[in-house]
Amino acid sequence: MSSDFDEIDSIINARSLAIVGASGVPMKFGSYYTSSQLQMDFAGSLYLINPNEKEIMGRSVYPDLKSLPEVPDLVALTIPAHTSLEVMRECADIGVKGVIMIASGFREVGGEGEALQEEALEIARAGGFRIVGPNCFGIYNPRNRLTVIPGYDFSKTPGRIAFISQSGGYSVHVARQAQSLGLGFSAVVSYGNAADLNEADFLLYFAQDRQTGVIAGYLEGVMDGESFSKALSEASAVKPVVLWKVGRSESSKRAVASHTGSMAGSSEIWDGLVRQHGVIPASGVDEVVDILLALERLGVRPGRRILMASGGGGIGTYAGDVAEAEGLTIPPLEEGCLKRMQAILNRAGAVAGNPLDIGAPLIPMPEFEGAIREAAMNPSTDILIFDLAINFGYDLAGEAGLDLVSDILIRTRRESEKPLVVVLYSRSFDPDKLDLEGVLRRMRWKLLGEGIPVYPSVPRAMRAIARVNIQATASLSA
């Protein structure tokens, strides 16, 4: 491991943390950050710093860093920009390893703010410590229960996904949405202006981090094009990399400059980098999380041949158009499979084939199980997608019937050992109806818990499958 890896690791996996500007006053950054760390139950030593307080949230408070019983690995500054430099000099004096600078008011505002950021960087370099930020939310790491500002209720169970983000808000949105689908993180890093540690540093770190299996990120600009390209090459050679890049339009480029003070760069250059290094491109929180779900549950390159099963001919017809637009195929069934499926679905309205129309949103469970099993076993397809509108399914079979459907799909996935994707949604908007959204959530969570990815629409499912199939790095197919 490199010295840069060790430096970043001592921050992300810090064993002691000091919060400068800790507060018990609601709505202040210092209060939010302190409350989040206490609720997450940080695994190491936690010190609260505020010269004007003796106790905050039941914890003793220290007047400054020099009064602590030990030198903390990591210091989080929840104080305004103009007061940060004095504390950073104190960090240099006592020998801390890393500082998270949460406040805005630095390079992104130009002029005096840019000068403040440069001075902060000079202090860090002279003092031998690294900076995350400024203008960031910080780090979420379930391994040591370190958390970003709004992350008090994040999971304490580590996963395989690392997410890096110039945006604090999107770091939290992606983490929350992914965790709602049962996906876990090795770490989430909001790094803001990237005065010191930037996207290239974190790409290289997570490429070497043994806990991380997939790297994803939200980027506004790149600090150093050559370093970034090299880091992207090294990272994508060993792990799937999913990147959401903004700043492609003229208006968004202006927004990027005012948000983190970054230069968005050329769209053509970015597209070339993505192709060259086999990066999986994404746009928006939904698409990032859709791709991560596919990577974690289907793996890299699960295949492009889709068997589309549903309870309506129109759904299958539309799915064919979507599949072709995404570079996927819906090939004919193998002859033996087709004959067996025709024997099972000997009923009005059913059409055996690919797409498969079972004749209604749900049919008697023995017939449904037989048809789904044959579909999954069909050798000419790679992935089975089953589409179900919960409201119609509920009308036909009730919640108990939907529970049986889940059991059948889970059994089919286990027995076929073939990827299975389920599309679940409700078409009911009647406020007087039963809690169909609750039924949907319970069914979705049951399937997700068994490793079956669930999407809210066919286009989102197919787009995610297509994206994880474009990963082009040779080492990942081994």
C-alpha cells in the first residue's frame, strides 16, 4: 500500500475524532454533527471541543484541541470559514492526521474565500495532515461508525460499495436510496471543493481498499485531468466504476463553478475517458442506484438476452422496443422449452413465447410456477424479467397470494441459478383502497432480501442491465 493510502485510511478508518464547534443548539452544524456521531455511536474516542461549553448532550466538553488527553486521528471543523485557520494551525502543532472542513465560504465564493482555502492548504502541508473538503458533509463509514452530518440513522453494517461525491446532498441521497434497497457501503465520502484530497486520490484509495467491491461517484469537475485519468485507469482495471458527471450544459457549468469552484471540463473529453476505461456512466440518483443494485445482485456482464414475462401482451411488446433501444435482445424460446410452456399455459389469453404473456396479471399458482420455472430454465436467455402490477395482483390473489408469488420467484431463482429481475409497481390511485403501497414495500423487501433486484419500471430495469453489460475492462471478466 502507498503512503497516500495509509494517510487516507487513517482518516476514513479513524480511531479517534474531535468535533471543533460542537454544540447543543438546534439547527447549528456543530449540533447536527455532534448528535449524528452520538446516535451512530462512533467506535473510537469522541471528543467535543467548544471553549464556551462545559457539557453538550451529556458529554464533557474540552476548550481546545491541546487540552485533549490524546492527539485525535481526525478533526471535524463545524465552525465558519474565517475562524478555521487558527484551529488548523493548532492541528498542525499537535500532529493530527486529517481534518474535515465542513464550512462553505472558500474557493467557491472566489476572492477572499479562495485565498482562505489556499492558506488552509499551506497550513496542512506544513503540518503534515490531509484535508477533506472544505464545503462538504464529510465521511460515512460503517466500519468505525463515522457518519456524515445527516447520517445518524445510516446502517452500521458494512457493504461493498464506495461512493465519492463533490455534493454533500447527493452523498446522502444515494446512500439513503441504496440502503432502502438493501445495499451496503464500505464508505461514502463527500469531499466538496477538494482543496487537498480529490476524486483521483479517493479512486486510488478505494481501488486498493479490500472492503470495497464497487466504486461509484458524483463529479462536478476534475482537479487534475492527468492524475484523474491515471487513477480511473487503475481503479477500473480492478473494480467496476460507476460515475455520474454533471456540468455538461452551459448553465450547469456555471452552477458547478458556484457550488464547489470546480471547472466542469469538456463533455467530449469526458465521454472519451468513460469509453477508454470501461466506466459505467450514469445520470441522476435513480440511475446510479439502479446500476449499483444490478452490479451487486447480477454482477458484471450478466448477459444481454432477456426473457420478458408478464400478464399482458402490450407489456411484452413495449419491452421489446425498450430492450432493442438499450442494446439488449429478446430471443425466441428454445423449442423444447416452448412446447413445455405451451402445455402448461393451455388457457385463454396466454401466449407461450418470448415475450411470455401468462394471460393475466396472475394465474393459479401451480401454472404460474410451472411457466416461470420453464422461463428461467430456457437456455437461450440470460436474465428473466417478471413484471407485475401490485394492484391487479392483489385484486386477483390478495396479499397471501402475492406472498406465494414471492416464494415462487425466490425458489425459481435458487433452482435455476439464473439471474431474475422483478418489476413491481402499483397502478391504483384510490385513497380509499387498502394500503397497496405497504403491500408493495413488503413484497419488494422480501425479494431484495433474497438477492433479487426489484425495479419500479421495465425501462429502469433494462437500462441498469444494459449499463452493467457495457463494462469493458478485461480483468473484470476473469
